[in-house]
Amino acid sequence: MNKPSPSTTVAVILAGGSGTRLWPLSRQQLPKQFLQLNGAETMLAATLNRLHPLVTNENAWVITSERFALGEAYADLRQLNTILEPVGRNTAPAIALAAALIQDQHGTDPVMVVLPADHLIHDVPTFQQALQQAITRAEQHKVLVTFGITPDRPDTGFGYIETRGDAAVREVIQFREKPDLTTAESFLAQGGFFWNSGMFVWRCSTILDQIANHLPEVAALVAQMRQAWRTQPWQEVVKADFAAMPNVSIDYGVLEKSDCVQLVPCDPGWSDIGSWDAVYEVSDKDADGNAIAGDVIALDCHNTLLRSESRLITAIGLEDLIAVETPDAILLTKRGDSQRVREVVEQLKVRGGREHVEHTTVRRPWGSYTVLNEDDMEYKLKLIEVAPGASLSLQRHQHRSEHWVVVAGTATVTRGDETFTVAKNASTYIPIGEMHRLANRGKIPLQIMEVQVGEYLGEDDIERFEDQYGRDA
């Protein structure tokens, strides 16, 4: 990476998340920031694009879980600067790590824009105007700048920030927790209160100084990592040491205690897309107030969200309902109750199912696989697609054999000491315990039908020996 000038602005995109509130579309392995919820772009891509031209992708860093970057979100992240967390430790450790790393990588003290990857903004020019104000303020003063969303209703789902004055950049008095309805109504009546957006701007040195003042344990661990990555690859240092960080948010750990926080009021058509109700509110609607996506026929329906991912949904006479379909699950709820989706996810965890973890079609760095049919104690049938030039890891299984039938393209198969090709309409067999690899050296996608047979068919029965994507499990 070329070293930018001292005036360069960098961005840090927070792309963690557990994928619970927008189930069944969002899953643990592929949460909402990697999904197309409102248009053709993923939420991460939209977050990066709305920064242009103030911040380019070359000066943007994405902080995310290593399980995303080496799994289903590989294609979204491989062209970006990424910081991979081995475990989640909330926003304060992530921001501290990013600020220190950016200083050391750039050799400068740039202004740092911090944005969640899973927010929606409709009015990008208004957002960019507010962003430029915040950048200018942070360049000229040692302040922590946040964005306050002008409230249009007494919402109890957001934290609030109390400010003084009426300038373009206001002094922050205090942060207020999510209120009850009466308190929220009083906030709007008083004026000077804004929704806490979770978006920030500051110089790297300013936030690191504030973290040292208010979170000395975090500062000490960052200093320890900085010392180590002088002689070791920085990502390996993060993998080894980051888990020792405390779990603390930047709001609670720093901003609520600091005396140098300022706020830029803005109203850019912002939503944190925190529920299916929020998705309904920001979606385009027909004349009957229905937000429809996918293959849907709606007759005499009003004010509904109907979303199909894999099959036809037909609805008659529905009102104020939400229906979301995926190949392995259907969500039905009244509008206004969608925050309870997390309770469904908890029930799925208790049942020990996989519906909250991943979809039936699972993206991998090399392509994807789709589970077509399975009996956990007997067999599993998959459709595997390998992208041109890609290959799976060199691996073996201790509990299952695999039968492969090529249905499109040509497979290059390593099995034990031999390597051979398998053409369309031909097949091969991988015995239990045999070292093997599947590769696509052709110019079109390779598709195979895989039948697994064995006493245990879990995805964790993979012993990897070589992997071009850096996966070790």
C-alpha cells in the first residue's frame, strides 16, 4: 500500500455481527452486512460506495470475523483491506486496533471515519456534507465527532445524545440509554436530542489518547501488539493476542466518559436495519402498502412485507404481516413483532439445528455447495460448484466416503498419489481416509453431484493439509 499524505482520510468499516435479527435471510455465517437487503448491492458495498470520493476503497479497512473472511463472505472481502478478528470483542478493541494499525501502516496520523457496515442511508449527498463537516472538525481539533440523526418520532429502539447549542457542530452533554416512550416523547419536546447513529470521525491519535485515558487495559494490549508486529506479521499477532481484549463498546468505554465529544446533526434518510419491520419501512411499496421481493403473487393484501428467495409465495387477504421465505425456513410474524425473531434463533440453538447458522446453499472461497437431501445417520447429497481456476483444499475425512458425478465442466481430481481428470457424465470415488482434492482448471464452472456416506457427515470432519485460502479447519 502506498503511504498517503498526512491529510488523507481513512475509513474503518465495522463488519461483525451474529446474524440474528434478520433471520432467516441473515445467518451466523453470513449476517446482514453481506446481504442484498435493499437493492443490488450488499450493505457492505453500499457503505464503501457512499464514502466516495471522500474516501476510496484503497484507504478503507474492514474489521470482520475471520470466519466470514475465510468462509461465505470471501468474495466480498478478498479485494479489500481487512483486519480479521479471531473472536468478537465489541467496538472499542476493534477501533483501538484499527487506529494503531493504520498509523503504523500509513506512517501518518490520518483522520479516521468509523462506520458500521449494516446501516442504510438514502440521501448520500446529505450524508457526505455532514461527513465533510466532521472531517474538517477532526482535522483542526482534538475532538471525537459523532453523527446525530434528527429524530422524527419518539422511538424507544435507539439510544439518544443530548446536546447544547444550535451550531453546525454541537457540544455533547451526555449519552442517554434507550428510553421508555414517555421519556422519548420528552426528549423530542425539549429539543437538542438526537439518535445515536454509531458513526464517528476522529484522528487516530485522538481516539488512541482517549482510549489510553479511559480504557487503559485496551491501550496496554494494543501497545503490546504494536511491539510484536514490528517483527511478526501483524495479522498473526492479532490472531494470537486479540482474544485477551475486554468486551466493551466504544460508546460505553470512551464516549460516555470523554469531555471532548462533539456532534454533527444530520438527516440523511438513515436506518440501522435492525429488524424486518425496519426493512419494511425503508422498502419501496406498491399502492396497497406492500413491500414485495422475489416470486410473489399478492391478492387483496395491505401493508405487508412478502419476500421470496427460492419459490413462489401466494398471499390472499393479508394485512400488517411479514413473510420471509428461504429454501429451508419461513418466517411469519405480525408487523411490530419482528424484534422477537431473536427468540426464534435462540430456540433453534436449543434444538441444535443448522438453520440459524448457514443456508442450504453455502458460499465458499472456491465456489459453493448446496445440500439437496440428507439423512444425518446415513447419507448426504450435495451439488458442488467450483469456480474456474479454483480448488478445494487437500483434505481427508475420517468418517465418510464420497462419490462424485460430474454434471458440468471437467474435474481435476487428486486422490492419494494420483491426479486425473473426470469429464461430464463420468464419476469417481473417494474412500474413507483417502487424501484428496477437487479442482477446476477449466474456463466454465465445474458442477458435481456428491453423495456422502458414513457414520458422521458434519462439515467439521475435514482434515486440511494444503489450502490456498489460509483455512486451517
